[in-house]
Amino acid sequence: MKTSTRLLALLLAVVMLFALAACSGDTNTSSNGDTSNSDTSNGDTSSTGNASTGDNILRIGLAQDIETMDSQQNTAEYTQSVAEGVTATLLREHNGEYLFDLAESYDTDDYIHWTFHIREDAAWSDGTPITAHDFEYSWKQIFHRDEAGKVYILFDGIQGYDAIAEAMAEGKTGDELSAVIDENFAVKATDDHTLEVTLVSARPWYLSCFASPYMGPIKQDIYEANGSAYGSSVDKFAYSGPFYVSEWAYNEKVVLEPNPYYWDAENIKLDGVEIYIVKDVEPRVNMFKEGTLHFVRATSEYYTTMPDDVVTFEGSSWSYLLTNQHRVNTDGQMVNEEISALMANRDFVMALSCCIDRSVLFGSVLTDPTKFGTNLIVSGNLPLNDGLGTLVEDARAKRDFDNPIPLTADGELAMEYLQKAMDTLGYTDASQIPEISLVYSQGGEGQSICEFISLSVEQFLGLKITPEPVEFGVRDSRVISGDYDLLLMGWGIDGVDGSDLFQPWYSDLFCTGWPTAHPDEYATFAEMMDDLNTTTDFVYRGELLLDIEEYLVQYGPFITLNFTGDCGLQSDLLHDFYIREAGATYNYTYASLG
């Protein structure tokens, strides 16, 4: 069924509304323009005209400021733009190759037992040694960090993780949790320069985790002195990477300078990195065209309108609506049982999904010609880690998948699904269905997406979905606590393996309640994930990735919206600046200008 005339008029009004909002500029920031918490070491940072001088100062333009310098506290892409530079870890991934970083070598005969040998010249930015004990402390401490964005799921695969996760689910904290960690977690510093790690099974691809900044060390004395404020300012963080932050003017810019104590400092070519926060894409791209910036993130239309020699990549993130299927309070008691039942009903979720015209939303409202998110969960640009460069898209092209997610709105089908849901749940009229909230992070495209969805659902089904804007950090806390009905979310791959996109559902990281609401469906998914995590047959593993993708599209606790949505523009003056499709995106350790 085609979109009705009334809805088209409504959509046109939405397009005009957001076009006017875009012309007035985005003033919706987490600090409301207040830079009173800025850290600065060299005075005025009010405009890009105050940028440092020098032939080797890399200047980057991003749409949003970092939340913290500590990668363990935040998984946002913008935070990772700095984390890669200020945090070293065991290995460093560059152009698909794993290079030694704080570890000078490692030993493994079976990909289960790993021994890392920490460099004797590994040091923090204050000159004190970095040891294997720092890694053991950091990896164990992350389970205690209430402020962390649950990045500890990357440790799933190390022996003892399941016991720790179970203890945390039981509410164990403090010394009680530490006892479980110490007894079970197979991470041990046997001396200052030797770190032993034991996995649950042979996992050659775990190298991508060992190279992740999330697994970098935190400095015990500075962390314990600052607690949750660790990483919140330049003097409350310990730098282990090739750079340190000398200036942080919130919502304006972040300045990085070379760390003289980094073990490979003599081979760092850049004299510094300046990251400018320019929230609107057009002025950001104009600064790139003028030569003020060497690299910018831009929306996907620039992927086709800019010259090929300056477009470095097309983004690979995935956006969707989380559905909370079993909402409980901190005591584990059910709340909003009626809405939880609606979110757990597949027909109801499909009714909402069929109202969303993805071609209009991402083609007109956002004018963002992305790949529309139907069955595209695994990135189409990442190798399957088989060493042969096999692409997921190539493998997918050979498969026949009956995709249940419509690209265009289908009001008739939406009503059919709604009627099935009402029959199952005991509603005699749609007016009996309660109002549903839709949480999103204010700023950026979230408002446009959520307003569009709200209008569409009201038009086709007569149901009320109310967008609820919150700060980025608040949204993440709501995800972790499960305090939402629907929530707009995006997710990218943190390693170099497509399975990273599936881990949140495996661990119920986003507190969707899927394992409780649909235990049989979840059990099938978990069995496939267990198989994925134990096989060392890369060809089989690649096919299994696609099997899991198809299963999640049909039964997962979310509504898929779109896949990808940005690109990178890079100056020809910039060399060896590595853009990842996964994890900490920006690697400027080896970069130079000239």
C-alpha cells in the first residue's frame, strides 16, 4: 500500500520544519554553550583562528565533543577519536595488521593460553613504568565501574567472565564482587613484564580485543583519587599513548601533543592534533574545502558529491529502535507490564515497523541516501577474518533471504499486524493501547527520526508515541538500566569482526528483556552465538554470521531503521592516517602531513 496523500502532506510539513531548523543552526548541546568547565593550557580557544601553527599539526572536524578521555567510560565514536591517541594497549591495529604496542611480544600455541611480554620502557606520561600489574588491575576494575558503558562485554571469552557476569546480575558489588573476580577471572600478572590470559576456547580473532583501547590500562593511584571523574579533565587522567591532551575547551576543541614518555615517541611524526567541534555539517565541510581542516566526518550525501580522491570511507553504523520487552525496577519487580507485553508481541512490533517509510525518512526528511536498514546488520565492508578478504556483502549476495522488514510504509499490513496483536493481548479497540515513550539523544538527527516515527504511527495506527529527548549520557544510562519503552540507538563494530554487533543481544547489554520474554527464541540465538565463539573454521564462521543476522532481523528485540550514514573527507596532504571501519576510528599514531 502506498503512502496516503494525508501522510505525504504531513511528511512534507516535517521536511519543511526540519529544513527551517537546520537553517537556524543546531543550538542543542549538552553544555548549552557553557564552557566554564573547559581545561586549557594556552589561552583563548574561541575560534579556529587560534589553531596552533606548524607543518605537522593535524586538524580534524567532528560534530560532537568527547564525553571523556577514558575509553572505558564511553563507547561513543567521538570519545574514541581521542582515546586512540591517548591510550596504548597490548597491540595496535593498523591497516588490518596487529603491531606490538605496550607488549613487545606474545606467545600462544593454541589461541586459548596467551602470554604477553610488556616492554621494559613502557611508561605513563609522568614517566612512571607501565607494568603487567596495571593491566590486571584495569581489566578487573572495569567490572566495578558504575560509570562505564558496559564495555566489559569485550572480556566475554576470557575464562571466568560468565561467573563474574552472574555475580553482577545477582547484585554483588565491592569486596564480594572482587572475590568472585579474583577467584575466576583468568588474567594474571606473574611479574612486572608478564601478563597471562586464558580464553574459554581457541579464538584467533581475539587479537582485535587485545588491540582495543577499551583494554588499555588505567593508572591505579590517579583513578582511585578521582573515581568516576577519571578522564573528565586533562589533570584527572593518566596517558599511556603516543599523545596527551594539553587543552580541552568543551564544545570547541581538543588539543593533543606528543607524549615524550611513549615508548615509540621518536617515531611519532605529528607535532600535535587539534580536534574542532563544528556541529553543522556544511560549515564543517566548507572548512575542509578551504584547507582549514585536514579531515572531517560528513553526512553520506558527500560520499557521492565530493571528488573520489578525498572520500576515504563510507560509514558502517546501524540504527534501530530498542524494544523493552520485560521492564523491571532496581528490585527486579515488573513495571509498565502492559507496555512490556506490547513490546514483547512480535505482531505489535511489526505493526510499528510497517508504519516507517524508510525511503522517505532517509531520502527526504534527513536527505541522507544511506543503505536502508532491512537485513543489513553485519557491515558490508569488513573482512570475515578468514585472511582471504572475503566480504560479507559478497557472501550475502549468494543467499536468498525472505526479509520481513518493508522499505516503504505499508499501512494495510501495519493494521493487519496490529489487529493480530490486539486479539492476542485482549484489546477491543486501538484507543485502549497506552501512550508509548521513545527516548533519544538530543541533538543531531534523533529529533527528526523520532518525530517522523511518531507522526507515521499516529497516521497509520492512531497510536501515540511520544519522543523523549535526553542528554547523550542520560540516554546511555537509560539503556543500561532498562528505563525505556522504545529507544533510538546506534551501534558500530568495536573490533574487526562482525560478531561484535551481535554481542549486545547475547549479553542483553541493552536490557531489552528478550531472554525473559522469549526464552526459546533467545536460546536458539545463544546456541548459534556459542557455536560462533568456538569454531576456528573461518568459512563456516562467515556463513554462521549471516545465519545469525537473518535470525536477529526476524526475531530480535528491535526495529531496524537504517545502515550507515556518513563518510570521511581527507586532505591529500595527510598521509598514513588510518580510518577504521571498527572500534576506535581514528589512528593518527603513524600519520604525517606534507
